[in-house]
Amino acid sequence: MSGMPLTLDAAAGQRLEVYLHAHIPLVQHMHARVDTCNAAGLTLSAPLAANLNHEGTAFGGSLDSLAMLACWGLVWLLLEPGPAAHIVVAESRMQFLRPVTDILIARCAMPEATARQTFLDTLQRRNKARLKLQAEITQSHAVCAKFAGQFVAYGNSARGR
């Protein structure tokens, strides 16, 4: 996997969005979509109306899910178009700082090149690798929530280890 060119652009974002809608039913219910996909990272959004809580603000579970999906999606993009790998979240933490009263926007920043390369090399060598990622939910340039998670990618022979 090392040396594989990383091309994150609108086409890659569209492939991810199609995959998410086809394989993760929650994405459809949230009306989540890929907004930006580039070398800086991945941004997903979802309308407030589909993700309301009883207070008329964004449901915490939707915020957590969208942030986790942004990170999971970035791992998916890092592995595309390489050999098939399973991606799971191993641990996560969410901090809710202020209510979201408009469109939900989650951005996962691209990890540094060395972290990406170590992840890809480890996956190739051991058939399993971990990557820590962070995402932020923002509204009007203010951070409303912070997500941190560790994601594991593994090939078919590593399942259950």
C-alpha cells in the first residue's frame, strides 16, 4: 500500500457518498452528504430538520454519528482503491460544547503524512492497523462539538483477532 497515490477530490467524495448511502442505513435517515473531500480532509453535512431533538436543536446522537462518519469516511478514502479492508471504530469520545441550531457540519482533518503512511504500511504488513482521528462539528465558525476516535482497518484474514 505504500506509494499508493492519494487523490481526494469531488469524484472520490461522490464515491464515498454513494457507498455510505448504500451500506449504512443511518446515513439515509440523517440525510447526510459529503460536502468537501480534498487534501485537507473530509466534511459531511446533514440538515437540522432530519436530526432534531426535543429542544429544537441537533440531536446529540446525530452529531456523534456525523462526526464518526466523517472520520470513518476518511479512513475509507485512505484505503480506496486498494485491497478490500473492513473498517470499524474501536473507541470514541464526544464532547458537546454548545447546541447546534442549523445545518450539521462535521469535518475530519487529514492526519499527517507520516501517520497515514504508518497506518497503510502496518495494514499491508500485519493485515490490521489503527488510526486515531478527530472531527469537529461547527456552526458559524464556532466549534460546537469535538469527536476523537480510533479506527481499525483489517483484511479478511484478521477478523476476530
